[in-house]
Amino acid sequence: MNIDLAALPADVETLQHLVRALASERASFTEAQAEIERLRLIIRKLQRSQFGRRAEQLDNDQLQLGLDDLNADLARAESRIEAKTPSPRTRTARASLPSHLEREDVRLDLDHQTCFCCAGRLHLIGETVSEMLDHVPARLRVIRICRPRYGCRSCGTIHQVAAPERPIAKGLASPALLAHVLVSKYCDHLPLYRQSQIFARQSVELDRSTLANWVGGACWWLEPLKARLAEHVFASGKLFADDTPIPVLDPGRGRTKTGRLWVYARDDRPWQGPDPPAALYLYSPDRKAERPISHLSKFRGVLQVDGYPGFERLGSGIDLAACWAHARRKFYEVHQATGSPIAGEALRRIAELYAIEASIRGQTATERQSARQSRSLPLVTALKVWLERRFVHLPPRSSLADAIRYSLTRWEALCSFLGDGRIELDTNTVERAIRPVTLGRKNHLFAGSDGGGQRWATVCSLITTAKLNNVEPFAYLKDVLERMSGGHPMSRLDELLPWNWRSPAAFN
């Protein structure tokens, strides 16, 4: 609106009209500025996703590869320098190699027993021992099962020991080989076609379809353990929950669809809880709210989740706790995109809460609750007042208003940790459980079917729970498959859960 300042109208009515018009234009301008800021934030997110540190071109794994190369170059340069001039620095002693590794002695002795100086006879006064870490390549072998047959000359009856049960009916794979395939695929994220290529280098032809059949057969033995694991997880009074997409081949349409892996984790270690940690993965072909409602039908307690609206439809008996990491991320994105001082102040205030949590980690639930009431509650109360005051002065559609609105609409759930020492500040426990699935998803490309998604969930449940309980996944799965296919009683299934499992070597 253009106004000639030299010829302003004198009557009040015209002036009021001009003021209203200016106010309207100013409101429109403010909305436009907010929309521009929102679009800029979207552009920044897309740029960061495509070209920034979170992008595929520079994700953590790719970055680690680059760092490995840099470290190798640095070590090469340092070795050249050390060869020319001795370093005056005092180096920190290298940690000794693990004691459980097999040792093979290589003796390097003198080829003479006479002193070069005086021709006196040498006698042993000690020895110097140094160690090198060696690698023995994995090898395949054939186990021949020999069962002698005995005949009775009197009646002609033949006696022979019954053939042992094989994990895969009429299959060639031993429990150890099946465990290797499962760990390679679901723990080390090595797709079956690459495993097939590795076997081929050892002159053993194993088609991808054969390996897939082995995975299916092995999972059949593991299903009862997963079901027992689910009972343990849902018996907890405090769970983490999250989900992640996985592409699944849809043969009917000739393309992939998006399935979901739901993760439910319990971990009482931060507050000295008595029960072992565990993670349960459940597959579904979609993300409908009915899925978590069905999964959690028997659960009663506190469920700590992200912002997925489907969790809000859960029935009575389930109290939702929100995640401060998700709330913080909203302010972080705004601060990265716009440099907003308000977003920066919000990050600083949230960081104070995390500092308190770090100081009380490992204390009992009662001690944590007491510390939060005295130290965290005043900070949270002040933060809410501060956010509300800033919110009323912001354009409703601005990215900063969205960040504040995200927190304020979930405030009660965000404050749940103040009254319950079992609740964590965020859902990072379950986020860590999902991270390997994300890496596996990049390598596997897609699951071959809904059944493949179910198998993914089964093996990941056992492998992740094993790692949470400091159990080596290969040794665990190998022994479990041996025992299950050998007729382990279902009444003693709990013996094979990761936190109860003991390796056969422990009994020797």
C-alpha cells in the first residue's frame, strides 16, 4: 500500500481506514515471513539430507571408511618419521590382547652357544616375549556321521543308532553353518547373495535360494524362543517402543511395499532394576494404529515413545511418556537452519536436564526420582513458562512455533520422568535397537516377502537381546540350534533365553 506522506488525509475515518489497511498488510507480511522461514527450513533439511552429514554420501559408515583411510595414511607417515628420528614422547602402553585368544608360540633362538666377545659359554637368563594379532581365515569342513550297522546271525535283525535330527530336514547345513549365515545377514548385514559369492570363493556353490531356505528353517526352531522372549518383554512395567520402515517385495504388483518393524525394549539397568534387558521385534505389513494396539493388548505400565499418533490410541492401563530427544531435535533443526537465539536457549535449557540425568545414572529409581524433584522440576517448570511466553509472540506457522508447539502439546508426557525414577529422559535405548535394522535395510535392499519380514524380526530379537546381555551372537545361536534340533524340552525353554544361556565351554 503506497501512502503519500505529504498529503495525509485530515479526517479521522479515512485515517482509521488507512491504519486498518496497514495492520492487515502487516499481518499478511508476518505470515509471509513465517512461510518463507518454514520453506527455508524445509530446503535446509533437504540439503542436509542430500549433501550434509546425515546424507547417504556422508553417513556415519561412509565417514568411518574415510577415517580408516586417514588413520592408515597417518600411521604410514608416523612410521617413516620414527624410522628417521626416535620420538622423544612417552607413549601410552598398548593394551594387552585378550587372554581368551589362542596363543601359538614361535621360538627364535640363537644358532650358537658361545659369546662373541670372550668365547665363554652362554647360559639362559630369561626371554623377551612380544605378541602379534593374527587372523586365521574361516574354513568350511565336512562332518561325516558314521553309524555302524550290526546284524544278528540268529534272527537277522539289524541294529543301528538312529540318525541325529538335522536342523534342516535332509539339508547339508550344520547348526554352526546356520548360525554363521544368520549372524552374517542380520548382525553383520551381509546379504545372502554376497554370502553365496564368499562361499563360491571356497569352491562351494550355495545358491541364494538355498541360503534363504536355510534361514527359514533355522527361524522355525527359534520361533518358540521369540514367543517366550515376548512374554518377558510385555511382563515389564516400563517399555520403550518405536518402529522403522522396511521395504518388502510385493510380487502381485511387481514392486516393493513398505512394511514396519516394531521394536519393544525393556532395560532396567539405568535404575538398578533386577530383570535382564531385552528387545522384541514384531513385523507388520503396514503402520496402522491397530498394530501396536494388538501387540500391547496385555501390557500394563509406562510406555515411552516418540511422536507417532497411533500410540495415543492405546487403551487404559498404559501411560505414555514422551522423548526429550525428539523435542530437542525440533529446536536443533531450527537453530541449524536459522540460527534462532530462542532455539539456542531452548537447547541450552534441555542440556541442563541431560546433565542432571548423567549425574544420577545408575542410581535406584527412588534416588533418581528424588533428585529429579529437587533439581529437574524447577528447570522444567521454568522452561514451560519461558516457552509459553515466547510462543504467543511468534507467527503460528513459523518453524520455531512448530518446535515449541511440539513440546507444549506433549508436556504432560514429557514430564512423566519427574514422578517415576524408572523412566528415561528419551527413547535412545530403543533407537539404538533400531539402528542396526537401518544399516541392514541399506544392504539387504528389501525383504523378499512378509514371511521374510517375520524372519527378520525373529532373528533380530534374539541377536539384539544377546548383545544387550553381553552374549556373543554366533556362539549363542549355534548352541541354541544344536539343542533345539536335538530335542531340548520345551518345559526348559527358559534355559536358552540369552540372559540364562551358558556356553557349553562354561560347563567343562
